[in-house]
Amino acid sequence: MSTYYLILARITDTNLFTQYMKGHLPTIAQYGGQLVFRSIQNTPVLGTENWDAIAIQKWPDEAAFVKWWQSDKYRPWAEIRDQAARILIICCQDAVLL
């Protein structure tokens, strides 16, 4: 069963975040992952949390994500990510897309 990751970002540097997005996306596919959803126009309906960017990644399993996350290919992009935004990532196991 696939594992999904919900990524929520508060962007602190738009130029760096754009560089991060363009650069790291190709590395996801190299490790078996897929970006299945992203949005940059987000409005809270309930609550006060607001995120500048929201994405969902699909991975064959958690091990594939971890291999990518710790890879030399992703490492330089992770450094840019940390400068460009505050990120919350939630692992959603046993998720069902309806």
C-alpha cells in the first residue's frame, strides 16, 4: 500500500522556495515518489492556520521516502528548503484516496 506525505509550508524567501521547488522535484521520481497535489492559493475555512503552499507526495512505502530524504541527491535541496520556508510534513500511512 502506498504511503502519502502531506507537506505544509510557510514561505520565508519566495525566490529560494521557487529554486527549491524546481530543483528538488526531479529527485522525487528518481526514488519512486510522485507529487500528486500542490496548491499555493490556500484560504482557511476553519481555524486560523494558514499555509503558503500545500503538497501531497505519494511513495511506494515509507522506506522509499526515507531513502530519498537521506539521499545525496536531495541533501542540497534540503539545505535550501530550510532557508526558504518553515515546513511541516505529516506521514499518512494506510491512507485511502476516495
